[in-house]
Amino acid sequence: MAKRITERQRLAFKLDSLTDSEVKEVLDYISIMESMQRATAAPSAFEDDLIAMLSDAQENQRARQAFEWESVRRNAERRAAAAVPRL
């Protein structure tokens, strides 16, 4: 029974058949893939600082407070509507 080759072995066979310039292009592509993975894996410190600064901004604190008040108001209306006996 023939043993199947793995994807890594298949890639190695294909790399052996490429020219040096084509190998360089493949390496450039791999470098781009790695840099994209690093960018998505760990956000930069600047983004973290910016998000922290914006979340602490007075406008955002006011918006969060208004949202909480609105939630409490809606819950009170629901409770009041549920408490009224229906005829």
C-alpha cells in the first residue's frame, strides 16, 4: 500500500521545482502572512491606550449613565404594566 504524502512534503516538492526568484516570492508571501497574524494576535499598545482614553472620556461616561437610566426606566415600566390587573 502506497503511503500518502503530507501537505508539508507536497510543499517541499513544489519548492524544489521553483526558481530562486519564485522561492523569494513565496518567502515574501509567507512574511506577509506572518506579519498579518502578529497584527491580529496582539493589538498595539497605542490602540489599547486610545481605547482606554476614549472609554474614560466624559462623554462616554455620560452615555453609559444615560443608558443605565433608560434600562432602569424600561424595567420599571414593565413591572408596572405587569402589576396592573387586566379586566
